[in-house]
Amino acid sequence: MIGRPTACFGVGRGFPCGCLLLELAVETSHALELPLNRHSSGVSNPATCAELNHFSFLALLRPPKHFLKPKSTSTNPSMINSIGSPTHTSVSHADRNYASDIDHQPVRFVHTISEAGRLLPSASQWNSMELDFHLAPQSNTTHDSLPSRYSKSFDYELVITDKKYFKRFVYVSIFIVFVVLAIVLLVQFLPHKHKHHGKSKNITLALNQALIEEIIFSAGNYPSNSPVKFRGSSGLQDGNTSNPPADLKGGFYDSGKNIKFSFPTAYTITLLSWTVIEYHDKYDSIGELDHVKDIIRWGSDYLLKIFDPPNSTTAPIVGRNHTNGYNDVTCWQRPEDMNYMRPVSACNETASDLAGEIMAALSAASIVFKEDTGYSIKLIQSAEKLFEVATKNDTGHHQDCGGEARMYYDSSGYQDELIWGATWLFFATGNTSYLGYATSSFSAAEGEETASEQGVFYWNNKLTANAVLLTRLRYFHDLGYPYEVGLGSSSNKIDLLICSYLSHEIYSRTPGGLILLRPDHGEPLQFAATASFLGKLYSDYLELLRRSGVSCSSEFYSVEMLREFSISQVNYILGDNPMKMSYMVGFGNKYPNHVHHRAASIPLDDQHYSCPEGDRWLYSTDPNPNILFGAMVAGPDKFDNFLDDRDKPWFTEPTIASNAGLVAALIALHDPPCKSSDSNGTNRGIDLTGIFKNLQLVPPAT
């Protein structure tokens, strides 16, 4: 029976050179042909390690005959001394009996050899055995010349008989060591492909479809190259009834209605432009860069139309109650079939919230179209005029401005929109006066933020996203004094935000894992999507900084944890939820079929359906005849329950603003292109310096 090998290297008294021990089990039922060397009696002299020239083994083994080469051919039993005897000159009868028993008793315990060549003492009657491999350099003083104070000692010599195999063993061992080291180095230094927990989703397909949704909501002269064929040109008379008349064709309808709201349109253009500025390499790698830029231009063209300088801003086009009782809210009709009046609601300079959002959209879009110099300048000039109008008196905003639009998009404040617009104007122009306004007004905007909206990024609250932008500036292009206080406050706010996303202490989650940023509001997917986007974007910033994560109080959250959070929210939206349903229409095998959307619910059969006739489609239990590809619906309740009912818009209604958030999350989570590895940060698919191209160098303060 073979035992376990044990290596021991003792250091200190009695073991300066170390010892190598091997425990082996031995059965001695058969005679062992083992030569025995009798050590001379007396006290041994000290010896060095080199003089020992052997390894010592503890053995509980019956050695194979062919494996051990004897050092002496003498097997005279008279050479055997009793154990522990220092000076025996004759062989006693007991010694002979003991020697005769060696071949019949299994050896259970043996001694090792000390650095002086002596057997270590033992209270047992078990024997010692030396195995000399002759691997160390030979000494002039052999081990046989070292007397032992113990008389019973068996010496054996193991000789390597085939050097070819030994060399092969050494070479293979060295090769294995180098291979292991190479693998460790590769794992440590090569770029990591981040794995996301949960079922992998086809992010590219989801992104393709989400961008299609924005086209479906287009108003005006419908693009002839659109892949969506159940839509057509509509709203071609918009603006004719305004005073004075204006060309207000274009833009986007919002939600399932046939209303064009300026506020969510501007927010959508700002957010989509931001994603292009950061991730244009990713868009380009999947062939969607021109597509998303077309969407941004479509919206920007409309925003340019609704601003009439020097002191007015046109608000949404809405349908109002008329004598026939039908309007954009009460009539369930395809936009192509509309024939009722569509009045215009206008706002003046007191609409600071709307002005701030529009100036942000135009400024961000100007960076996207920087290669189209004329168009980019036009966008910037309009944004700067809006900023001047909205901030000259600092009178706030008028809650009644916009008419019925305030029923759907009633902004809770204006400070966040103004600093949002000023921040984007700074990036678009490099004019530090806009940055000064944003940083100095940041505290006021924080004071205006309601408790229910803290940490939420959507059409009504830009403070969190603005803090991310200012933090980006601090991390990668810090301008120092006098902006450091505002920039530092922003970065602290974002670290706390990230910790709140991950801690489970501030924001609750549905049983299925969807974060509830506004649990009492409903429509949770739009908030989860933008949280996913901000989380992934910030994790990219941290990785470019070579930071491993963020710390809050005693908790530390890694970059990988932040990415896992971001992908978990998108995966939930795309089908990893208790309903096993994708909340993006057209994605996967199961998705909502009764979306609250006029054009999708009414068949395209060359028939004109009036408002009364449209009601049959609103209340029909049949699935929509037209698939609203890429549209993200409002989503489930806080218990993960969802009703696929067209007449329940709080579950099934999509909006252009919420879809913009989904597009942002998807492009952020998309794998970077393989070619992205330059020093500008595109190793994560992000353009590190592009947003700073227009910034002026500010000399350090003296």
C-alpha cells in the first residue's frame, strides 16, 4: 500500500538544510533484499548539507526489488545493531532475533536523518531507512564516513538509469511552468469581455427595432424609404390655423395620440444626440449611424420651426374641443385620416423649462452635425438666442403656458432644464459663461427637485443626467477654478446615485428584479431604461479612469456590479421577467399585441375610418393588425403584473421619450466594435474626447 508523499523543509535548530520526507506503507510478508550498512559507533561529528548528499525519507513501503540499488552487497545479519545502541562490538541474541523479525513485521514508522547524518531519536521501536538519490554534488566526505550514534540504519541508493527520460521530464516541467505563467499574464492584461448575468439578448436586433419605432411616430411628409409601410404622410396642414400661420409640418406624434408635444420631442433629440456623441463608433459598426442621425435631424428641423425669435417659443400642437366634439384625444383615428382642426398653443419667454429643453436639443444636435458646418451653426445660434430669452429676466416659467399640453407634460420645475441647456451650450460652443451658469445654478436646481424624482432621469428631470455630464468634464477635461465646486458636487451626487441603484436600500424592486425609481407613478420601464443607460455610461467612464468601482460609506460597488445592474434592467424589458414577455413590441416570441396606438390598431386597407368608426378598434380584443416594431410599452405594475389591453394605456402605451431611453441603454450595452482600441477611449466604444472638441483652453488661475 502506497502512502502520501509529504515534503517538509524545517528551518531552525536541527533543520538548517531542510529535509524531504516521504510516508510510505510497507508490507514485509516477503523477504526484502535490502543491504544493511552498519554505522560505526560513537558520537557523530557535525556535517554540512553538501556532505550529506542525500535525501531522507520516512517510509511505510515495501520497496520493489528492481527499484533499489544496494550500496553494499553485504547482508550479514551480524551487522545489525540494536536500535539506539551507541557502541555495540558484538551481536547479541536479541539483536539476531530482532533482525530475523524485520522481514516479517510491517514497518510502520521510521526515522529521518538530521543534517549531521544522525537518525533522529524516537521512543518507538520502528526502524529507519535512507534513500540516496545522488542528485546533489558529491562531497569528499561521504555519508558512510559519518558515524551515527544509532546502530540500526538502512542505506539505499536510487540511481537515474535513463537520463533521456529524466531530461524529458525536466523539459516538460519547465514548459508547463511557462505555459501557466503565460496564461496568467494573458488573463491579467488582455481586455476583458464582460459577461452579463442572465440570458443573453440580441442587443443589435433590439436596437435596430427600437430605432424603427421613432420613424413610426413621424409626422409630416413620411419618409419614402421607411421600412414601416402602414404609415404615411399626415398633418400636412399643421400650423395653418396659427396666428400668424406657420409651417409646422414634421416632428413626431407622441404616445398613442395624434398630438405633437414639443417638450418630449426636444428631450428625445437631446438624449439621442448624447448617445451619438458618446457611442458613434458603435452605431457605425452596426450600420445605424446614418439612421439615428436622420431621426435627430428630423426632430431638430421641427424644433427650429417652432422657435420664433426674439421672444417666443411655440408649444405643442394639440386638438381642442370643437363643436363636433372630436379632437386628438377623443378621436381614435389614424393620423393619415385626420380631418378635424388642429390648433396651435404658443408660449412666450416665460416658458423657461421648454426653452431650456429645446436649447439643449439644438446644442447637442449641433455637435452631432459638426461636419455639416452651416447646419451646425444654425442650431447653435438658435440655442443661444433661446438662452438669452429664457434667462434675461430669470422670471421662471408660467404653468398655464401650452394649453392642454400641460395635462400630459406639466413640468415640475425649470432650473434643471436651464442648466441642462446651458451645459450643452457650453459643450457646443466652448463658451465658459454657459458652464459658469450651469455650475453656479446647480444647487438651486437641486433645491427645486422633488423627493419623488431624486435620482430619476426622464423628460421632466434632467438634474441627474446633468450631473453625469459635469462629472465627465471633471474627470477628463477639468477646467479647475472657478468651476471646481460645482463639478465636485456633481461627481459626489453621481457616486451616491450609483450606490443607490445597487444597494437595494433606497429604491425597491419588483419581485422580478425591475428597479422602481418612482413606485407610486407607474410606467416603470422608462425610468429603468435611463437608469440602465446612466449606469453603463458611468461604468465606462470609471474603466477609462482605471477605477475599479465606487465607495459609499462602508460599501464598495465594482464596475462589474454596475454593468450587471444595467444589463439586468434591459434583460427584464426584453423578456427576463415573471411574465416571460418582451415589453418591446416585435422582439422575441411573446410581446404585447394590443398596444395603445391608433395607427397600429387600425388596419391599412385603403379605407377611411371616421372617429366613431375608429372606436371599434379601440375596444376590440383582436390583436393589432400592424406590429409597432421597437415600441416599448409602459410596462408592468410593481408586482410584475401586466395586462395586454389596448384600453389600459398605463400598461400598453408607448412614448417617443421612453423609447429614446431604451435606445440609449441598448447602445451603451452593445459590444464595442473590434477595431476600437485607440487612445481616445474607443476601446470601450466610447469617444472620450469628441465632446470636448469645441472647448476653449482656459489658462490656470494666477
